[in-house]
Amino acid sequence: MALPKCPLILIPARLASTRLPDKPLADICGTPMILHVWRRAVEADIGPVAVACAEPAVADVVEAAGGQAVLTRPEHPSGSDRIFEALQRLDPEGRVDAVVNVQCDVPTLEPAAIRAVIQPLAEPSVDIGTIAAEIDDTAERDDPNVVKAAVAFADGRKIARALYFSRAAIPWDQGDPAQPLYHHIGLYAFRRAALERFVTLPHSPLEEREKLEQLRAMEAGLRIDVALVDTSPLTVDTPADLERARAFLSS
């Protein structure tokens, strides 16, 4: 078993966020958030990195810092659709065999997490890799904003097959807080063929019910494996999240 030979990291970014407008350009310790994420992706050192932008303002910031940006259509419904367009523009010949989708709003993401997300693809039957961390805050166990992954990391394994994802506290633990639950982190490594198929699929019933895009892939029979990591990065969705990110990175 071997990892993909030609992976590409893509960071989808758009300014039209309802809860935090212009989010990719939000200042964190004197640096736009998109550059914090881009630098961590570069530090992961698993392949080239590009930002798939919906607006020229984001591309200008990335290119001024020495990064690569690709302008994509602003109307894409999801980051997966945006990175697929960027992939086609960057690699029309089809040399890239795997794409890592790094969200633009995780400025505290560790490069090690990006390296971990591609590890499940060493197994040829895996279509999509992702990551999760054990929940250590009891308040998160029943928080619907914290997505849980139903995964059995048996016998000390750090990679296992995802059985389901939910906003509910799964799997059932009989109220025993010693039973681990896993916080799914929305970082994905797609085989190229899996990404090409995924963006053509219609929205699925469970996806619509849970509001979780990855369930569309599972309902279509795509296999998702999860790598276990130590910590969950802070996702910036609101002004309060932004202040927490500023405090964390300033320290």
C-alpha cells in the first residue's frame, strides 16, 4: 500500500459568509486569516498548495504573499464544487491523483493534521480520507454544532472506517462519559476520481436531514476512512470565534 504520488492541497475561499462577512480576510494578529491557513498548508509539505477564490480580493492577498490563487465562479454551492473547478484549471492533464480540501476558516490548524488526512488513502479501497479527535469537553457531546464520527478505533488503530456522521451523540454510550466520542474535523482528502464523482451526485436524504455533505458520499457508496488526531482546530464561524482565534494565536 502506498500514498498518492501527486497530491494537491486546495483551500476554497469566498467572502460571502452570512455570520462573518469577508471571513477569509479577517485580521488575526496583523495577518489575514486566509494566509494563516495557507501557511499551515505549505508547512504540511505534502504537495503544492493553491487557494480557490470566489473573489479577486482574496486572490490578491494570497498572491502578494507569494502564494498561488485560482479564481473560480462565485456561485458554487460548496467548497467541494469550488476545488473541483480549481483542480480542472490547474491540472487539465489529470496528473494530480488526490486533492486535500482545507477549509479557509481554521487558522489554528496544525500541519500535522493535514499530513494525517491523506494517510487513509494508503489503503486502495478508500475513496476519501478525513480526521477526527476524541471529545474531551463534555459539553460538546450533545452540541449539534460539533459533528460526531461513528468510528471504531479498535486495538490501538489510528485509522478506521467511518460508519456514519451525525450532529447527535453517536455511538450510544449508555451515559458513560468514559466511552469516547469523536469530533469530526472537516478536512478531506479525495482521490481524484472520488471528487469527480462526488460533485456530480444529487443531494441525498441523510445529507439534507443532518446538513452534512459527507453523508452524500456515504449514501452513494463511497468509502470514507478516518485518521485519529490529538486535537481539534478552532473553526471561525462567528465574531466570537474570531476573537478566540486572535487570543490563541497571539499567545
